[in-house]
Amino acid sequence: MDRYVGLDAHSRSCTLGVIGPSGKRLKSMVVETNGQALVEAVRSIPGRVHLCLEEGTQSAWLYELLAQHVEEVVVVVPPERKGPKDDLRDAWARADELRTGAIQTRVYKAPQHLAALRNAVRAYGFAVRDVVRAKNRLKSVFLSRGIEVDAGVYEPRGRSKWLSKLPSPHRDLAEWLGRQLDGLLPLREAAEEWLRREAKTHPIIRKLSTAPGLGIIRSAQTVAVVANPERFRTRRQFWSYSGLSIVTRSSADWVRDRSGRLVRSPVQQTRGLTRKRNALLKSVFKGAATTVIAQLPDDPLRMAYERALQAGMKPNLAKLTLARRIAATVLSMWKNQEVYDPDRHRPVTDRTPALS
């Protein structure tokens, strides 16, 4: 007999709601957020247990802990709901969504062998964001006094000439922020070294790094996020996950033509790029497109970008098209275990003929 269990997890307690195949609520329980207690609670439920829990800080740990004790574990991003809310209501809702197949957004949990790479990617992301935040804070002190600075203000040697232009109270704050920045920069370098060292243990990262604009860092971030390229059957699915697909809205899709037949209306309104995406992956491919535009004038993808501009396409749409082509190329390289081949992206007339 199947049992559908919703789990609402918090730092101190977890609430479980169990329902049967017909939707009848069988029982509920509150368990301490403790590995052994949770396993015992789940194993006490008779039948084939299907467990559903929300994405959160503890979801990866709960997935790894409980997956071997149940029929399946599904991690979801729940839709926003209005009205009453509490832990048990959330647990019942997750269980019923799993029972009825009403789950809209499932969250993929990467295999354990990628845990070290994922943590290195997280550390690098934290370090980069902290450095950027510290630089912005330091710069804001000068801007608040009408002083425009250059990149020298971020270096200990070039900072003193800028500090002398500030009044004493503001100078003390700028000096303190400068010391904070000086302490963060070595940590960022250490995080980057850690990420590069971890990337060497995954051969696919070196292959993906040959794609234009990617490099070791962005390739490592891609592998850490995607984990398995077979999750995406088509490139359009990958674009959507990466935040590169366009959202459209339409209404009254069918109208009558002159003969009275129903035909599809051609009116569709675009609403920009999808917001249901992985933010890091979107940053990777947008950054790769920027690198190709700025630094790789001879790459065929850059030439395709120039042709799109000459044909009248707006620069932002041409850059989006470039980012999508890079994403599709990376997905194909990964599935086929290949390095980047620029000839595949050249127009047929520009390709070098094969030697006989």
C-alpha cells in the first residue's frame, strides 16, 4: 500500500503528514530535527513511502538521509499560497501534491561525488560577492563627498592619496573599509585556488573549458549546478533552466477567419526572460557571451553575433542569442564528451575543405 508523506522541516523540529492513496489523512507527527529520529519516524510508516519536502537549507541533507529508507524522495519549490499557514498544513499540502501529481517545480539533487566541487563553487561565490560588496562600500564613502575614484583606491599602495581628500570622520570609515577589503582579497584568491584544484579532479571540466568564454571557473560552476546533462532532453529545456528562454503571454488564442473556421491568432506578447531559472547558470552564460564579444574577435560565434547586428537585430537580443548558442554548445559537448570545434559554427562557405 502506498503512503504519501509531506515533511515540513525547520531547525528544531520536523512535521510529517501521512495520507493514503485516496487522499485520506492517516496520521501526523512532530519529530526532532535529528537524523536518527527522522529515520525511525519514516521507517515506522507501513507500506511504500513516497516522501515530499520543500527546498531549503536542510533539503540536501534530508534527501541523502532518507532516500535509502523510502520508495522515493521529491524536493519541490512550493507555489505561493494565500490564507492560513502552519507547519502541518504545509506537510499535508506537499503530501497531497505528490499523491495527485500536482508538483510544478522539482529540485534536482546532485550526487554525493560532486559535493566537494559544489562546496568549492559556493565558497568562491561567497568570496566574490563579499569582495564586490566591500569595494562598493569603500567607493560609496568617496562618492558621498563628491569624489570620483579610480581602481587605485582598491589597492593599499594607491589608497593613501585618495584618503587624503576626505574629511577626517569619513577618512576613518574609508580606512576601516580598506582594511576589510585587504583582508577579503587573499580569501578570494584562496577560494579560486581551491576551486581550480577541485576542478582538476573532474575531466569533463577541462573539456567544457574549451568552449568560447567559459574557462575553468565557469565550467566548474556549470558542472556543479547541472551535474548530469541527460537531465535535459533538448537545448530549449536547458535554456529555460539557465534563464535564457523568453516568456510569452497570450489570450483568446483562437479566432474565426473569413470563412468562419477557427484559426490560431497570431498575437503574442513577450514578457522578457523567464524568472524560474538558476541564477548562477544564467550568470555563467551571460558572462561567457560578454567575454566572446569583448575578447574573441575571430571566433565563429562572435562573427555570428556581428552578422546579427548587421541584419538589424538589437544588441541585447543578439547577445542573448549568443548566450543561448554557447549554452547549447556546452550541452552538446558534455553529452558527447567532446572539446569545442569552432568549424561547426562557421557558415558552410567558410569552412576549410577536408583533405582527401
